[in-house]
Amino acid sequence: MQQALKNLETGYKNFFQNRTAFPKFKTKRSTRKSYNTVSTSNNIRAEGNYLKLPKQN
């Protein structure tokens, strides 16, 4: 949730400083899936053939 608010703030700052167009938000009808996380204290790592990601609530 905190990262979503940071992304929103960045989008509006860029818009009001005339760097980009108005921010577009994800919709439920989109077929494109994504995952977003912040790397803190080396919590994302590759171990062999696996990618270790932190748990999300």
C-alpha cells in the first residue's frame, strides 16, 4: 500500500510539472499482470533456479 501511494504521488508530481500526461490507473479488465515490491535489506534474491520474494499481506 505504501508503494502504491508513492507511485501515485510521483505520477501527479510529474503531471503538474508538465513532464507527462495525466496518470493512468490499472483496471480490472486489463490482461496485463504485474508485481511491485521494494528491495530492503536484501530481501529479494536468486537461489539456484528460484527467485525468493518477500511475502505480501
